[in-house]
Amino acid sequence: MKRVVLVIILACILSPLTAQAGGQYYSLSASFFPYLSIPHYQDDIPMRTAAGGEVSIGVLGFQKSHYDFSLEFRYRGTTASITHGFYRARGFDSVGADLRFAYQLREKLALFTTVGTEINFYRNVDSAFASFTTSFGVELLLIQSPIYTLDLIFPLTIHLRKEITALQPSVGLRYRIFPTWGGRQ
């Protein structure tokens, strides 16, 4: 945990220094997804299904040439699972941080990946747990102006917890505003 905190602190200190030269930006992303949890224990069904939404705020982002890096803070809300028999998995809320990297393949197409960690809180129960998240996906440019872009995103997220592994195939929007630069090159 100390190493993760050290990496985040270094990113916070160093990112603005490099961002000014290439294109600093702030971002806001929102996505919706089915939450498909695969248990690591004996269960009546192989996968439990829930739904969720996620909002990310990018505070330290920069783009240079075809590369894009950012530090993002995230909130995720997941509903309780669909009832099977007499059991229904609880819903939970998550807060976390991600490091995001994107590579622009074409003018309107980019690939991205994230890695992050979060703290999760079950609803109606005083219980919290840590987990790790990684995702990869496609980003399609919808609107571009000299100061902002709007992208359609399709992330596939893998949520790793002690008792389950969950898949989140998502669809969402990502808005970026460039305070010091005229958008994409």
C-alpha cells in the first residue's frame, strides 16, 4: 500500500511539469455496465449479475503526440444481484484511484488501459473491503473543439476481489477540457 501511495504522490508532483508542454487536461467520464461476478467459492450459479454506474474525474491529465496519461479518481455504485433462490448478493459503493494510459491509433480512434485500486463499502452493512481494478478499451472521438473533446468509450473492466472476480463490459462518455492547449494534435 505504501508503494501505491508513493506512486500516486510522484504522479501528482511530476504530471503538471510535463503537462504544460504538451497539453494539460481535466476529464469527466461516466459509464454504465452489467456487473458479472464469478465467485471463488462454491455457489449455486456460476455467475451473479448486477448493474452499476461509474463516474471518474481526471485531475492530472496530459496529452502529447499520440500518448495520453492521467490520474483519475472514481466512484462506482453497484446494485444488489438478481435474486437466485433465497440469496441475493449485496450492492456496494466504491471510491478509488486509477492511472490511465491511452494511445491514439487514428484521428478518431484510441485504445486505453487503466490500473487502480479502491475501497468498497457494502450497503446496509458496516463492512468495507479493498480491491483492484484493471480495464482496457476503445475510445471513439465524437466531438472536437479547440478546448474540449467528447469521446464514446467502451471499457472492459476486471474487478479483482478476495472472494470474486467480476467483469464489467461498459459503455460511456468521456469529456476532456484543455485549459492550456487547443485539443488533440
